[in-house]
Amino acid sequence: MPGAAGPPWPIRIGCAGWSLSRSEQVDFGEGDSVLQRYATRLPMVEINSSFYRLHVAGTYERWAASVPEYFRFAVKMPRSISHEQRLRDAMQPLEQFLAGVRALGKKLGPLLLQLPPSLAYDRATTERFLQGLRARSELDVACEPRHPSWFTTEVDALLNAHRVARVAADPARVPGAAIPGGDRTWSYWRWHGQPQIYRSAYSEQVLAGLARELQLESDARRSVWFVLDNTALGHAARNALRLQALLQQGLQA
């Protein structure tokens, strides 16, 4: 299994989407599709297109059938839930979304809920949404809030009570956003590129420090999902492969 720290607390490295430029494709194996090529080297991917539109079950089934047994898909929840309904009266779009992603079967990993930067924390709204979510799904869920009001011990306690992990993000909008929160039995990380968000590559020094940090998470018996979203100029895949190699080197040292 590529990129794993070994059971039972794996470190899964992947990208936001599986698009590969021609120059990146040389780093991957052969396949009949870009997804198949991507899956020859990396063990997970975050589906972002689900944020913009619903995919039918058949699409998810086709994707699941095209990747190895160990491969997992994290799936981003639709903007209809997070940005349009802003977590209010969102059960109908949530149910439609869940009906599709369940077609991934055992290859379905966590769900990602990314909130708009303008959405401030409201306890009643958040708790009502999470109760509705948990009444419909036991899947692992990671939340990426972006308004400063979400980074408090109260919010972490509420997320933890509903078994929702808070994303560790880079760049961090507030200092607390850089570290995982909420449910700390596992962690979900999203790095978007610095200094230019979505566009900058991460240096060897930064990736080496990150590898040590992720290994500490695994050593603490937490599974890790790490997603690189610096995709605009094609840096994500190579950063992911390098981070994976650094982790494997660390395990062999």
C-alpha cells in the first residue's frame, strides 16, 4: 500500500483532485485513465468536483472500480450545504449527496465539510446540523472552518462530541487553524500552498518537518489523511510524492 505508515494507523497522502499535467504523469505508472495512473503512486484522493455538482451513483461506482483495493476517496460536501444553506435546513441536499457517495463502497474515506470564510460559528445551527448528519451517517467527517470564531475550546468540544475532526490548514487563518482539532482520534490536513495559495510549491525543508509531524500523529495511534491543494501550477502531485518518500525513509531509518 503506497504511502502508508503500516496498519493500524496509516498516513494517507494525496491531492485535491487527480489531474496530472504531462510533466507530472512521468512520475506515475500506466493506466487507462488519469485516475488509474494517479492511483499507481498515491493511496487517496480528495474529490472536489462534488462541491460544485452532484455525481450520480454510477459515476462513483466507476471511479471505485478503476482503483486498487487499498485506495480511498475523501469527498467534499456540496456548496449547497455549506455556502448556500450555510448549514441551515440542509438535510435534503445532504441526503442526496450521501446517496451518491455510498456507491464508492469500501473505498469511501472521510467526508470534508469546508465552510465559507464569512460563516461565523453559531452553536444552535452547528449542533442541529451535526445531529442531522449523525442521524444519517456514521462516516468520518472533517470540517474546515475559516471564520476566526470557530477556533475555540467550545467548538472543539462540540465537534468532538459528534466525532467530527477539525482540519489542520495551511496557510492558517488564525494560529489555531494550523493544528488538528475536534475529534482527535484521527486527523485531516489540507495544505493549500505558501506564500501563494494554490500556486506555490512547498520546499524540501518544509516537507521534511511536516513528515516528522505526521509521523508523530501516527505514533500516537491516529490515522492521518493529508491533502495537497496547491494544484494551480501542478505542484501538488510532486509535493505529495516527495512527502510520501520522506515518510517511508523515516520508517526505514
